[in-house]
Amino acid sequence: PYLNKECMKRYTLVLDLDETLICYKINPVDDHQGILRFRPYLDEFLDIVSKYYELVIFTSATTEYADPIIDAIEQNNLYFDYRLYRQHAIVYNNDFVKDLSRLGRDLSKVIIVDNMPQNFRLQKENGIFIKAFWGEDVNDTALYDLGLILEQIALKFTDVRKGIAFYKDDILNKITSNFLRNSMK
């Protein structure tokens, strides 16, 4: 398994990086520099969920790209218990897929949040699809709203998949993009 057997927290929350927590774009003026934007409410979200969940970053990016960004997120707090990268994903139908069964955790205790639902296609009932963050919407409240929902799931459910199903309407209305809302109902 990718994660150590010992887990101090009851639940595990797997978070995507790009377009979920942050947006990173190459600077159009200088292509050797980038522009990094944190999704609004990122710190508040991490403060809430870190009380209940073991936090895992699982990105399809390389270590060299992701580590400096994760370090920037964690400059004041150490939120993430584990970091998983492209080499930890499996290739499925020419896509990188994040197979939660490889974590070594009970899947009734694992949630994944990603802006690309195909990344968690092997464990759909564990996944929360979040609308993509492209760095421009300063009024985006998806992480704040999601933090409150994840807190309730941790407090009220022993099987997180039942919690995700219970809060499906709230997730669709507050977290998921307009593009996929109608197709997921």
C-alpha cells in the first residue's frame, strides 16, 4: 500500500492539486515564470478538514512540478500527511487514474475530491467532483462549502460513501460545475 498502516485519524481525504486547490499558469510575458493562485478559502478548508481527515495530495503531476506548490500551500501549517504523484496513478484507457484501493485504507473511510471525475472512476462512490478552478473567480466558495459538508460527513457517518450519497444534492448545487450538474442528477 502507498500509505503507512497506522492512521491517527478516522478518515482519509485524498485531494487533487491542479484546478482543485490551485491554478498554475505560465506567465504570458515570461514563459520561465508561472502565476500560482490558491483557490479562495483554501486555508479555511484545510483547517476544517484536517481536524477529521488524514490528508493526502494525489496529483497526476510530477514530483518536480508539484512539490514546490505543495510547499507553498503548507508554508504556515503542515496539512498533508502524504504526497502521491503521477507514478502512483495507474494508466486506464490512456488516462491517469487514482486507484484508491492502492492506498491501504478501508474504502468506507476514504473520500477523493477531484475536478476530473475520470480520475476516480474505479471508486465512483468515494468521489466528489468539484468544479475546476481556473484562478479568476475570487467569489468561488466551493472549498468553503465542501469543508462544511466534509465536516458533517465525518461527524455523522461511519461509511463516507453513505455521507456522500446523503449530501449529493448539496454537492451538486454548491460544489460541482454547472456543466456536469444536469448529467449527474
